[in-house]
Amino acid sequence: MGDFLYVQPSELKFPYELRKQSSCSVQLINKTDQYIAFKVKTTNPKRYCVRPNAGVVLPNSVCNVTVIMQAHKEALADMQCKDKFLIQSVVAPSGTANKDITAEMFNRKDDKIVNEVKLRVVYIPANPPSPVPEGDEEGSPRTSSVEDDNRTTSLPEAVTRLLDKSNGKSSSSEAKSMISKITEERASAIQQNKKLQEELELLKRQTGKTRAGGTMFVVLVSLLLGILVGYFIYRA
């Protein structure tokens, strides 16, 4: 670790994927009260692009460096990399700008102190393998559907089971609450329907009794009229 710059991280990790570029970032932290000039070198300059590859870190400041790895045309057998980076840093005159950086500034002469930090390159898989899907004894993945669940369960239960199997479990409680409410409303509607049917039967019975009473009244009126008519004829 250099005395002028604190370099983070300590190694360059590149996501590796065939025929695709990848990149990583390096922070150069200047904890001193001086201007620090830096220069980045690599053992494989054709493979990497560094931006910026040289510059100045102001006192008590941070400079971000981006390293871009060119795409690999052939697959690596063991994912091992021997490439390395070297970050050199020296004290620069106050007010030095990026355009003032020269290669001579990093030459070791006249007892000039040049700090160096070495970073190794590490390749990491860009796409880690996904978990193996759950399968039956023959190894074939199992499938499920709402229709299959409905063969043995009601619709609210099937929807609840499907939500439990899904990845969106964060919102399943809200959906379950809604399903519970719908189920309660459905039970209430069934109860009301049953009550209406009972009232309808009672109304039918009452209507039948009313009609029977009306018929008896007509018969009685007819008998009375017949008696009165016979009485008057007899008097005449």
C-alpha cells in the first residue's frame, strides 16, 4: 500500500463472459494535504483500457478510475488470469493539473520517492448457475396450474396456493385478505339467498290460504243470496 494514495479495492475483479466487455472501478484516495500525481500501468495493455490512466488527486480528495477489459474471443479453460496492474504515485507541485502529467515525473532520480501499488486481476462468473428446478423421481420438472388445483380445492384456496408458490410473497398477504373478504361475502350471499327462498315458500303458503278463504266467502255469499231469493219468492 502506497504512502501517498490509498487504493481500493486491493484486486481487480472482472465479470467474465465470452465475447463481452466488462469493467470495474478503482478508487484512489488522497489523505494528504499535497497534490498527488498518479499513473496506471498494466502487463497487458492490449487487453485493458484505463480511464484516466494518469492524473492528479487533489488534497484530501478521491479519484475514480475505470478499467475496461476487452472481450475475450476464446473461452478460458480455468478462469485464471496472470495480468497485473501497477499504480505509481508521486508528490506533485501545488496547482498541478492533469494536462501537466508527464512520464518523467515518475522516474526514480534525485532520490525522488515513487510509491507503487500492485493489483492482480481476478475473473468471476458473469452469470452464476441458477438453482435446479424441483422435479419428480424421473428427473422431469413438475408443472402446476390453477385448473389442476381446482380439481380438489375451491377457487379461493387454489388462488391462495398459487400465491404461496409464486415469487411475489411480499404482496400475498394483501391478496389473501382480499380472497378472505370475497369468501365471507359469498357465504353471506348464500345465506341471504336461503333466507329469501324460505320467505318465498312462506308467502306461497299464505297466498294459498288467502285464496281458499276467498273461495269459501264466495260460496257463503252465494248460499245467502239463494236463501234470500227463495224467501222472497215464497212470500210472493
